[in-house]
Amino acid sequence: CGGMDCQGDSIATDSCAINGAWSDWSPWGPGCNCDHVTGSGTRNRLRTCTNPTPICLGSSCPGDAADVTSCDDECCMTKHGGYTDWGEWSECQCDHVTGTGTRTSTRSCTNPTPTCFGRSCEGETERSEQCNDQCCMSV
């Protein structure tokens, strides 16, 4: 097998086997490996059977070389954006030259706000309409 000679009486010794032992765990991997469909995520860390490596028919390390933990709380659930209800109409803004006016209403893409690769809202965030208040008619 190589290495040092066995110590002791040669007829009582079967082999110079060295059993393997685990190295320390590596740090947890950066980021969360997310499945954006299910909203679940995992992170892992590794170790190797090299402290020492098994030699001369020594046994390998028991257990797993990888350790996995959940990280669902780290932005794994994709949320598509949704609009709020339209807000109240603004006061009529008059154009005294033409005698017409316009008022507006807005909404925002915060119901919910898109997160984790979610789609933003489609469509307009502001609408307007004509208004002809009495103030618009006065010169």
C-alpha cells in the first residue's frame, strides 16, 4: 500500500489501513437557489473525506459530503405586480383660453409590488378626462 511499515509483530497485523475522516464544512454557499414556481429555495455546503483520505483498504467516511438547508425567506416566491384602485379625481385644471378643463386620476403598481423576478403591471398609471366646470367658462 505504500507509506510507513506496520509496527509490531508481523503475524498479528492484518494491514496498515487508515480510515478516512471528514474535513471541516465549507461555508454555506452564497445566495439562495430558488425555485420561483414553488417558492422554495435551498443553500448547501460541502466537506471532503480527506482528513485523512482513506488508504490501504481503510474505510471511507460515513455520512454525506453535502449539507442542505432551506432559505425560502430569501426572495424565492415570485410575485407579479398588481394595480391599486384608481384614486380620486383631481380638481379640474382649466384652460381659460379654450374654456375647457382636464382632471386626472392615478393608480400605482403596489397591490402587490412585483418582487423576485415578478412582472410589473401593464397599462397606464394615470387617466384623464375633460371637465367643464363653471370656472373654465369664465374669461
